Amino acid sequence: MPNKDSERVRTLCAWAHQAFPAGAILDIGSAGANDPFLLQEILQILPPACLVVALDLAVEALGPLAKFGNVTFVQGSCYRLPFVDGAFQGAIIAEVLEHLLHVPAVLAELARVLRPGAPLLLSTPNPFAAYRSWHCWYGQDIPWDANNLARSLGNLPGDVRREGAAHMQYYDPLTLANLLTDAGFAIDELTTTNLALPHNPFSFWRQPLGWAGWRTVMSASARTRKRQGIYTLVRATRQ
């Protein structure tokens, strides 16, 4: 997971500042591998009128957020959100989808608890990143061998491929956009970001890839930057 100075965090904070002027905001998976630094960064730039509900199964890891007066902790599952329909004016789900088996069900729950017109901010690892393409496919003699499946998804040797802890699947930008569209969201912006490395030797990832296939799922007003970034970030609107 990137640090607070990464492009991913800066982009999500900028989007949150623009999209969440006031109201109830839902953050799913707030604990962030026992380090809720992303939500901390976002809370620092949100106005007090934004009342954030931080939902996670591991609420004990949310202690660093207690200093903020406009955040409430809720223990719960993203598969069955404990909220009424249309309860929120916005939502964030960052670095969560790759840990789940049934992503369409989670996106449907998000659509249920968001009011029409509410913004959704999302981020997840991008499988088109050069190192993931090599590690998950080209660098494996038999990529689908049982010994490679968990490790190829970015997990450490010995990690059990278990939902909630390990990475279960990666979603390319086209698949992600289609999943969101099917769940009732319109894509406003989709981009990819790199790690925050000084004098990044992989700057060629920022070059346009020229792939137009997945642009067709975007709305006419959507902005798209196509590059082999480490993460895919999406700003969408509940229809």
C-alpha cells in the first residue's frame, strides 16, 4: 500500500475535497491493513460538515481516527451494509475490491446506500502495470499452477489466498468500468497512478498506451488517462 505522499493518495484527497462538500460519507475498509492513513489524510481536508462513517470488520485498528470529531466507527461487512437505502451523500472504497470474491454484490450494496447523484471514489491495483504483467504472467512458466496463484496476486510467500486478507483478483480498467456501470454508476473520471518514487525510473508508464477499446464504456464527459499505472482510480456518480 502506498504512503501518504503517493500520487494515489494525493489524487483521492483532491477528489474528496471537490466531491464531498457536506453530508454523510461512507468509507469502506477504513482500517487499511491496520493502518488507516488514507482516511486520516482525507479527514484532514474535509470540512466539519462531512460526517464520515468508517466501516471495517477490524474496528480495533481505527484508533488513530478517534482524534477526528466527525468520524464514527461501524463494524460490519461490505456484503451487507447496515444502513438504510440512500443513507449517504458519498462513498470511498479504496484498496478493497482486490480482497473480495463477489465484487458485483458489493457495488450493488454501495449503490443501494448512496443517494442518486452521490459521488463514489474508488481505487484498486491495476493489472496492466508493467511489473504485474511480468510477475503474474510472463515471468511464470505455468501461471495457473497452484503454487503461483496466490503469489502472482501480490501476496507474500506462504500467504493463504483467503478473502479479506489476501489479494483475490485484479480488475483491468475496462472490467472495472463495466462492473460500475452495471451496478448503476456513471464514470466521471478514470485514471491510473504510479508509486511515489524519487526520480522514478519507470516514467515510461505515464505514456499514453493508445488503447481505445475501453473508452467506449465511458460517458461523453468522462476524462481518461490511459497508462500502465500501479493503481486504477475511478470517480463515479450514482445514477
